[in-house]
Amino acid sequence: MSIAARAERAPTRLPARTVARYAAGSLGTGGFATLPGLVLAYFLTDNLGVAAILAGTIVTLAKIWDVVIDPVIGAWSDRSLIRTGSRKRFMLIGAFTLPVFFALTFAVPPVFGPVAGVICVLIAFLATATAFSLFQVPYIALPAELTSSYDERTRLLSWRVIALTVTILLFGGGGPELRRLTGDPVTGYLVMGIVAGVVIGVGMLIAARTADDAVAAPAAVEHVGIRAQYAAGFAAVRRSQPFRALLGTYLLQALATGTMLAGAQYVATWVMRSESAVTLLFVALVAPAVIATPVWERVSRRIGKERAFRIASLMFLVASASIVLALWAPGSWIYLSVAVAGIAYAGMQALPMAMLPDVISHDERDSGPGHAGTFTGMWTASETVGFALGTTIVSVVLAITGYVSRTAGDATALAQPASAVAGIVVIFSIVPATLMLLSLFTLARYGLRRGDIDGETPSHAERVP
């Protein structure tokens, strides 16, 4: 490599304003991932009286829609970057439309009945998911275009995860509190939807400004059809072994955390015997995570992102598996296990998100630039599948174990059968622990190291068949 090329390649430190604006996007991504995953299934089963299996189906259908459109939005985002020099347009559309659709999702009253309620929620949530994808796909593509530095990407994503953990606390703890603010579940859910939607939209608008700092792609683009856009996404998966390993790991872990998230409100209500305990669960999860995120950044600088990621995954596995003891001795000790999971969760969020731009840069060496949106489209589709199937697992287990649905204000359903309570514990412990174990096998196939990104050493990934 020539001296001039080295100078051009040399990474610079990202301005603090860029890091801060990008981190603000976690108000959008964290808010949308947390609150619907936490309360939407519960809203359907315990407010609209929808059967558990149908509630899970509704959430899953909306997420499947995300999977369908994310690769397409990724390709559109790449073309927009090439034509205009920015991915900002899609991010702004998502930011302005999501608050409206998010509020409408929780505006459906029980008087509509389960059938009409399900239809209204499905339509509103499909529109919300579309708006979110318009923001999320280009947002995740930005780190690869903001800096070429292995460590600067870790710094950028670490601050984003600090904001993300605070957002999880804000929405996971504050959302249910807003729901109880009016003393009436119907108006409470509406207030929650309006306030949360506005906060999510504001975070998206701030983060959209980060797109102005990204490096533009080459000035040529080929317009292709939808089939070719999907083909490009699967081609990226086939040609990049590091991406396959990281994507498979992230999918399994999204499924694990999505299952726990969807089950948290049920654990609070029927295992810990307090609907408001969900707030304390999120405090236990997030407070340690806020402190742990900078620690994971330092650990990754010392031993590498992939090794730190493996340690975080093992910690989460042990913490979630320990909660199975609640089958015999439920109690406040569960908060301790959740706190350990929170420490691990900080690493599980920051590290793979910092590894994804490395994968994109690695692919650009052979395939050329301009494919970041394709990668992130597949990435967000994978995340969506994980969270969708997490809710599906919860609904299936609840249905099998005999969970009793109820409508708002129904005082007749005051208890659940022991089998349903046991199923809730399994949802919150054994299922995520098993998925985390499987994710360690896919993570073992990830081969990129610091020298592959900042140096010229042939990557370990290239030597893995």
C-alpha cells in the first residue's frame, strides 16, 4: 500500500457531536424494540381478550412483514446514498410517520371486541413496522460509512448502547408506569402510545442528522427489480463467511432476548405476583448495563470484540438458566439473575453492532463499496425474525400450558393454572438459555480480528472454509 493510500486510509477520531447524534437514535430503535415486545402481546391477551396463540400470530405477522421489506429498503437506501450522497431521506420519513402509527396501535378499545381489535392492531402495527424499517435499515448502515477505524466503531457503538440501555429503562420501566397513569387501562395504553411514539420520533430525527457526516458512495448505480434486491441480500450472506457467522449468532440471541422480553410482563404478573414488578425487572436489567457498557469497550480493546462477545454470551446463558429455580422458589432473588443478565446484555448489544461495520469493510475489499444497506437490510430482517419468533414462542407455550386470557376490568380471571405459571418460567429461563448455547457455536465461526480491519494481514476468516 502506498504512503498516500495509507494516509487516506488513516482513521480520524469521530467528533463528539456525531457520536451523540448517532447515540440518540437508540431512543428510536430501543423504544420500538422494547415497548411493543414487552406489552403488545399482553395488551392483546389481557386488555382486548384475544387468545394467546392469536396474539402471538398478530405480532409475528407484523414482524414477517418487516423481514419482507427490510432487504428492499436496504437496496433503496444504497441507491439513495449514491444519488444524493445521503441516506437521510428514508430516516426522516420513518421519524415523522412512526409516532402516529405507534399511538394508533394502542388506541384500540376493548369494546371493539377481540376480532375487530385484532384487525385494527394488526393494520396499525404493520404501518408502524414499515415506518421503523425506513429509519432502522439506513441507520445501521451508517457506522461503516462514518469511520474506517476498528476502535472508533467500537467507541461509536458503545455510546449508542449506553443510550440504548437507558432507553430500555425509560421505555421498559416508564411505559408500564404511563399505562397506569390514568387509572384506566384503556386510556392508559393510549397515553403510553402517544408519549412513547413522540419520544421515539424525536430520537429518530436527531439521529437522522448523522447521515450528513457519512462518506458518500460511488456515483454509479444500477436499478434492479425487487427479486434482484433480495438476491443481492442472499448473495452477501453467501460470499461473506464472517457475516454468516455473525448473522446467525445475532439471530439466535435476538430470539433469546425477544422471548425473555415478551415474557417479562407475564413473569411480573403471575410469578412475582405484581403487574408493576415489570418496572423493577427493567431497573435490574438496565442499571448494571449502563455501567457495564464502557467496561465491555475496554475489554474488547484488550482481547478483541469477538472474545469479549463470547464472554458476554456465556454470562447471559448462566444468568437466564438460573431463573428456572423460580419453578420451586419464586422470589425477589430473580432480580439478581436479571442484573447479571443486564451486564451481559450490554456486551451482547455493543459488540456485534461494532463487529457488523468490520464485516462490511471486509467485504468491500473484494466486492467494492456500496453494499452497506444490503448488509444492514439482512441484519435488521434477522433481528426482526428473532423478536417475532420470540413472541411466537411465548404465545405457543402459553396456549399449550392453558393460559387464561382476559379483558380490561375483568375481575373473574384472578389466577392462572399452575401449568401456565410453569410455562412462563420456562419461557424466561430454559428457552433463552438454550438459544444462547446454540449461538456460541455460530459465533465460533466468526474469524475477523483487529489486524484484518486496521492492517493488511490476511484475515482468519479467509482461512476458515
